[in-house]
Amino acid sequence: MQAREKLQMETPPSLSCPSTPRWNVERPFLTGRFLQETKGISRLADTKGLSLDSFSPGMDKAIGCYDTAVQELIVIDDLMSALIGIEGRYISIKSVHGMEDCITFQVDASMDLALQDYQAMVAQLEHQFRLGRLSIHGLWFYCQPLMGSMQALSTVVKKASANNCTGSAVLNLLQSQSKAMAGDNAVRSLLEKMTQCASKAYLGILERWIYEGVIDDPYGEFFIAENKCLHKDSLAQDYDAKYWRQRYSLKEGIPGFLANIAGTILTTGKYLNVMRECGHNVQVPSSENSKLMSFGSNHQYLECIKAAYNFASSELLNLIKEKYDLMGKLRSIKHYLLLDQGDFLVHFMDIARDELTKKLEEISVEKLQSLLDLALRTTAAAADPCHEDLTCCVERTSLLKTLGTLKDLETRAFSDDNGTEEPMSITGLETFALSYKVQWPLSIVISRKALTKYQLIFRFLFHCKHVDRQLCGAWQVHQGVRALNLRGTAIPRSALLCRSMLKFINSLLHYLTFEVLEPNWHMMCNKMQNAKSIDEVIQYHDSFLDKCLKECLLLLPELLKKVEKLKLLCLQYAAATQWLISSCIDIPKVEEVSDASLMSDKSKQWRSRSLSLALNKTTQNITVTESILKFEREFNAELQNLGPILSSNSQAEPYLTHLAQWILGIRNDQ
């Protein structure tokens, strides 16, 4: 400090700290300066008794033309200029190849005084030189303390040039060199100061990202990239939408001191962007402690980043949960796509039966949509404010084929032969699905991929419900002829088979609903209540869907094919039985039964005897008996094969234990 005060007293005004913001030294100034300095050198020579008769400032003479003592004075003068980056008369600055423009040296007036120690030393040396007290050996001696710093700077410049370092690479280089010079306090301090100065622009970019969600990076130096080709609308339209994962992503060249928190920085800006896209006013609390002043060793910048993340995360989570009612939307989807609210489905299946039994190319989706709207308006679903977001669609492939095309699902290989050929008679009953309109920002959680998984579960449940209704119809037909004398016929055996099939499909539906969907739903809801960020919500929701897909057998092709085969047998049997009994005997309809109460007892007895005779005649037919026995054999064989598969899989997948017990129970009942 005393040396600095002494310098200020002794340094001539022309060499004191610059009063203008920057120095700009170019060739015309150098010529004028040289003329001025020659007069000073002449005076110095006179004090030493030297002759400068041959020294002419206007002539470009080689330095060797002068006396040795004069040469020393000239060299010292040029060295003074070179020490502060100014080209001298005989010591010149060479242009770097490819950079032939005039060289400009600029020093910011706002630079910390600690970094001007070097300039102070040069000014002191020049003052001593003007007084005639400095020799080359003295100059060399006084420069020794700063040789280490100059060497470190030279190393940094060479490495930066050799590796073409820009942006974060420069910060990493400065930081690594600072650590390498940890034993030299002066050099380390210099490099740390340089790191702080170099990081100011980077801090500005980082601050805008974590406080505004904006990338202000005109030179592409920031480590977060924005892919403007990806749009938010793709989340609700594209199964493989990459918007949430790749709209903003990390690039290479992350600064070393931000490597461990780069993911948090990325997420913070993403959350702020979502709120801005929603028109939500993003106001990050600001204070002096929240300013990113430097990447110092006190790690204050890490605390600022974590605070910004916590704010952005909680604000976005509250926005989606409260304003956009995420859980309300999920409950509505559960009502319809997971068949939690079944009254509308029963009504829809009744009024849409004719359309759903058509082949794919004959189905009118518009008619199905109008029938769906009618079912929603005339049932308890009308009270749901979200029921208008429900739509219907008809897929072009069967469930097994669809599962085989979704390569991202963790399915054991679906084989294209045997189990997954497209049935020739596929109808709307196998391909009908519900969909749901989801708007931004809920599409971040309920994306097209998530809805597709809901639809896969719905199609499986819907078809199981259809099989159950068909078997219930067959069972009602059997119950309608119980009053008749059926001894010696195949009808009682057919009724037992129908009961076994009903028990199978009811056990399957009970397992899917009460053993899989309901427990997993409640687990997901509990986790979402404690979620700290929207990414956690997405993770819990995706895990719920993946777990349901797996436990609903949709990711276990071997089991699913067996279940589909059993369902097909049940449908074929139900259709054959209804046709057999309904067409071979005249079963009274509901209206006829009500009118029969007006008939006399005599006419009732006559009708009963007629039905018994007709039924006995039909069921005694060997073809009818063989047909029922064939269905029984095939169903029992498939059930027999399914049991061991369930038992073996339940060891690795405990959730199959109950289903295995029920299936084995059906087999044992037979």
C-alpha cells in the first residue's frame, strides 16, 4: 500500500492511472511518442556525458549504429513500452497469422486496483528510467517477482489458442490453471480474478435462464440448447413426442463448477418456460443474496440456483394442480377409460351394439360419437364437468397387434405367427376405444403416450365386459328353460359350462379392477400429494400406467394370448348356445310372459308340454350334444394350460397369485 502511495506521488501525470475508460494506442500515436521520448533520451545521455550526435529520430537506423550506452537507453525505453503492450521503435509486436488488422490495446477503467499492480510497477520503473537510475540489469531484477504471473498468463493464452477455447471452455481452463497454481498465492489470485471477470457474461446468461426462463446466448456459449422445431402441441398428438425431454437439453462443455447442478439449472428454466407459455406472470423473488455475483469458493451461487429451482418447481406444481385441476382430470379419465363409472358404458353398449358388430370399414365413427354423447347425457356421467372432453375412436388393428407395434413397451417378444395374426372377422367390439381431449399444460402429464396406455387398458376391459354380457345372455337363456323337463338332454351340461365360463370372466374382471387398478390408483394419488415437482408427478403417473399394463397381463404375451383364446371360446359358445336354444324352441319373450298371466291354466299346461316335447326332440340330436361337448373340452383344455403358466409366473410376479388361485379354483370346481 505504501509503495502504491509513493507511486502516485512520484509518477508523472501522463503515466498515472488513465482517466479515460479505455486506452486505444495505434501507429500514429507511437510515432509521436517516439519523437517525444528521443528528447528525453537525449537529456538522459547528456547527464551521463554520452554523445548523441548520430542519433536522428527521423531516420530508420539499426540500433547497432549507436553507442553501446545509447543502445541501452533505447532498449530500456522500448522495454517500458513492451511491458504495457505498446510497440516500441526497435521492439515490435508481430501480428498473428490471419489477424493482420491494426492492434488495439484496451484496459477497462473499472478494473479492480489490485490488477493494476503490474502497471504501477511499470510506471515506477519508467520514472526511475527518466531519472537516469535504471539499467537493463536493474530492469531484469525488478521484473523477477512478476515472472511467474507472466508465465501463467502465457500458458493460459497458448492453451486457449491451441484448443480454440470459447465460452465455458475458457472458464474451465482458467479454473484448472488456478487449481494447478494453488501453491503460488500471487499467481492463483491473479487467475481467480481473471476467472471472475471472464465469468461475468456467463453469469448474466445463467441468471436470465434461472430467473426468467430465457436463453440470451447470442454466441452459443451457454450449455443449454433450445430446439425450436419441437412444439408443445406435439405432446397431445404424437406418441413419441420429444418436446418435454428435448425442447431444452444440455450441451457439451458444461463448466466444471456447474457440472453437478446442471440438471437442476436445466429444469428450473423449463418450469419457468411452461408458466410463461400459460400466460402466468413469473416473478422470481429478487434480493441482493439472489444475485449471481461470482463463482466463488463460498458456493453462494449454488444456493441461488437451488432457491430459484424450488420457487419455479412449487409455482408450476401449484399452477397445474390448482388452476388446471390435474387430479380432477385424472379422476375423470379413470371414470371412463378405466371403467370406474360403468352405468354409461352399459347404456352405450346397448344402443351401439349394431354399429359395434360391423366390420371395420363399415363402422361410422360419427354415429358412435353421437351415441356416446347420448349415453353420457342420459346417465350419471352428465354430472361430470369433464364429460364433454370424452371422444371415441376405432383402431385399425387388434389389441395383440397394437401391443406388438409399440416397441417402447417392455413386452416379451410378440411373435408374428400363431398368436398375433389379424383375425379376418375383426369388428368394432375388438377395436373400439375411448379418447380424451387434453390441453396444455396438462398434456405434459397426460401426454399422447399416456393416453395410448389408458386406451390399451380400456380396450382389454371393454372386451372383457362384452364377453361377460354375452355369457350373461346365454345364462339367461338357460334360466328361461329351467322350468321345463330337461332330463336326458345336454342342456344341464351346457348350463354348467356356461357357469364355469362366467366364473372365469368374472374372476378376471374382479382381478383387473380390484386387485390391479384400484390399489395402484390409490398409491399413485398418495404419492402425487407429496410430489415436489412436476417431473415427480410425471414419473408417478407413468409408473402407475406401466404397472397397470404389466399387472393387467398386457405386457405378458404368453398369458395374454391364452386369455384371449379363452375369451374367444366364451364368445363362440355364447353365440352358439343362444342360437341353439332360441331357434330350436320358442322361448317366451318378456312381453309374452306378461301376457301369459292372462292365459288360463289349461293353456299354460298345454304350452309347457309343447315346449318340453320340442326341446327333447332337439337336444337329443347328436350334433347338438357333440357341439356342447366340444366347447367344454376346448375350454377345459385352455384353462388347464393357463393354470400352470399362471402358477409359474406368480413366483416371479406376486400380483398374479390371486388370479392363479381363482383360475385353479374354477378348474377344481369342474
